[in-house]
Amino acid sequence: MRKYILISNELSLEIDDDNLYINGEIYKTKDDEDFREIAINKKREYYKKKLEKLLLSDNLLLLTGAGTSIGFGGKIMSELWDEAEKLTLGEGTFVLFCQSISYDTEIKDLEALLSEAEINLKSSKELPSWFKDFKLEIEKMIKRECSFNLTDTDFETHLTLLQKLTQRKVSKSRLKIYNLNYDLSFEQAAQKGGFTIIDGFSFTQPRVFNGRYYDYDIVRRENSRLSAEENYVDKVFHLYKPHGSVNWAKKDTDIIQRDKEEDFHAVMIYPNATKFEHSYEQPFFEVMSRFQIELRKTSSSTLIISGFSLADKHIMTMVKEAIRQNSSLNVIIVNRSIQYKSGSTKDKEWSFYRELSKISPHVILVEEGFKDFVKNIPYDLSKKPEESFLEKLEELIGKQNG
């Protein structure tokens, strides 16, 4: 079966078991050429060249999904299902939990199961006394499985991404990352690399969430020169977590950060069909509102979507509407697959964006894993040589001291 590995309004690349197709036409290879290698090289050459320009946008946004955590300690939904099957709570077992709401265990969809559980809890249906607590155990398991630490090897990919995307002129706005995952991969990589994160939490302990902190920035005050461009500190980025985080906890009316290893019910939007309703509650409403505002900015903007299945209807509705109304917005969607079984539910959203990218100069689809994509992101070529030198010198000294 032919499948796309890159689509834009200028170029489409497809491959099957025997051939490479460029803009629908078979590419004739020489005897000593590997068409798959040619396809990969052409794909990377194209999107690297595009990124050289797109990364110079006034506003740079990165939306990340599960694909940026899988392979680094994160688990896919089917693996979380397997962990849920092992749970017990008094008389309660996972099988009995499913049977209580007549859920077919052959359908291993944790989001669908938790959705059914939520619906039944809100109804007048009689349920086992342990049912609600068992649902909480599943949610605790999700938090536990998402509380992994990056290894020394794993740090490299996330850290390289931060180094490349924050290497922007200080006249540009800060990189803004919208991470849909619950884990702390970007936080850990930032700590390793000496980055400062503006994440909506106070700079005092305990760290308390308030949206006004997103409006703060960090400058270096020298000789009372407060407005000079170079006074903005480098290695700073914004981090937004629309689905919450393993280290977010509720204390009275506040959302605070706690050690993820502690035993508490994390403030997270757990997977279920009604999760979009929680996006109207704080702090999720603040995060989503700012995402929408950024998408609507009329100065040049680039949104990179990486490792995201496009399955979150609420978020993709915002993206789709922004593409419709904001001609200054460019979108590049990168995922390990951009084409699924024709007619499947999973492919419905991808089918829309495949067709859109064929006609729009502002949308590009790329089949690429997270690690390979990060390796091929170009550095900001617009930076002054002395700026790049000082950053590399600082990095070298950091390695020596580390």
C-alpha cells in the first residue's frame, strides 16, 4: 500500500514496497540507488529548508503529545491498560470493575472504560461500594506510570530540542511549549541544561499557579540599562500543560507543585470522553486560553506539532479555526505516521490535514519519529556568530564542571 511520508502544496512523497512517488509520479532510480534512502533524504532536505525560515517567525509554538515521551519511559494507552489489569482493591479486581458497568474487556481502550465509569458514577445505577475507589486507583496508576525520570541518554533528545528552539534573537518572543503529557520530561531536560522555565507558577515556595506569571520575563540588569535588547536572559522558555501534570496538587483553592514521588491525587485531566469539560476549569482554562490567543496573533507565527495523534478534538478545533482565520500562522505536523487505515476513526482527522496540506501553503505534514526530527531541526542561522560562540562556550564549561 502506498503511504505518504511528506505532504505540502509544493511536494508530496509517497512510498510502497517497490517505489518512491514524487508528486504522484514514480521516481526512477538507478541500479545502485535505494529508493527508501532517497525518499528519507528528500523528505529531510525539504522540511529542514522550510524550518530554517519558519523558526525565524516572531512567535514559535510547539505542541507535543505522547510521541515525545514514548521511548523515554512513557507508556502508550495499551500499556496502561495492561497495568490496570493488575490492580486489586479489597474485593475489587479490574475484571469485576469492568463487569460492573458491562464493559467489554476485549476492547482495550482505557479512555473508553474511564468514560463509562464516569457516566455510571453520575447515574443512579447501583455499583459496588469499592467502585469509585477502584477508579481512583486506576488514576493513581496513570500518575505513577507517568512519573518516570529521564536517563542520562534520554536527556539528549529533549535537551537538544530546547537548545535549538530557544536559540532565537531576543527580539523574538520566547519559545512556548504546550505539552499534553503529564510527565516531567521537558522540566528534567531544562534542569539538566540550565534553562529557566516560565510555567505559570510563582517563584516562591510552595510554587502556586497564577496565570499572571506567564506575563513575566527575566532580564539581566547591568548599569541601570533596563531597555537594552541584550539584557534579556537567554535559555528561557514558556511551558504550558493543558492536561495537567504529575506534580500538580490542589491545596485549598490553590494549585501548587509537589514532589511527584509523594502520595497525592494529581491535578490532571484523566483520559475520558468528557475531559474537554475540565478545560473550562482552572488552571486548564488559563492554559487553553493562552494557547488560543497565541494561535490568533497576526504577526508571523509557526506552530510545530510533534508526537501528537490529533485525537484531542478540543485542541484540534482551535488549531483548525486558527488556520482558517490567521493567514500569518504556519503549521508543521510531525508524527511517526501521517496515514492510517482508510476510513478508520483514527485516520479521519489525518485525512482532513492531508487534503489541507495539498492545497495550503501554510500546512506541512511529515512522517518522522521524535528523535530523528530533533536531530534534523536546524539551528537558528540568523544569530550573530558571537552569540552562538558564547552559548557554546557556556555549554562547554557546564560539561566540564558537570
